[in-house]
Amino acid sequence: MADLHILALARDVARRVHALAERDPVATRVLDRLLARLELGHDRYGALDLSSRDWKRERSDELLDAVVYDTAEQVRDNDLAHANLQAAAAEELRELERAQRDALRTSVIDLGRDREVKP
């Protein structure tokens, strides 16, 4: 049977989450994500052991990983934006070339009309 203190804490947490859900649905979603992460960690590694791990080093490693992930995402987003700009610029150049060809065709036609022999 679980420790009475832990059961009382669990009830208090449930009450507080319920009260928060009524006031702030987004905060409740954040708590849900944190709980899901704790559950995943428990499934993979077992219960949290506060004594046997180097939490500062692990936190530092995780923060560095997060910076790498954020930077990689920014590079990907920049590459995508650059590719979109290149595609738009290429289309703009094609449109400009079409307009120039049309203008040249019109000029040649007009020049031919000017040279026609009039009776």
C-alpha cells in the first residue's frame, strides 16, 4: 500500500490540476505533456531515483541537445524559406522573359506593318 503522505499528495495534485483546467486549458495541456514525459521515462527507466544520477550533468546534456534540435530546426526552416524564394524568383524571371518575348514580337509585327507598301 502506498504511503499515506503520497496518496494525500496525489489527491491534492489532482484537485489542483482540475482547478487549473477550469481556469487555463493551455496550462493543463502543458501539464499533460509533462505527465506523459514522466510516464514514458518511468516505462523506459523505472522510478525516478534521486540519489544515483548526476542530474546537473544530465540536465546540461539535455539542454545542449535542445539547442542542437532548435538550431537544426532553424536551419531546416531557413533552407525551406530559401528554396521557396528561389522558386518564386525563378518564376518571376520566366514571367519577365515571356513579357520581353511578347514585347519583341509585338515590335517586330509593328515594324512589319510600318514597312508595308501602301497604294
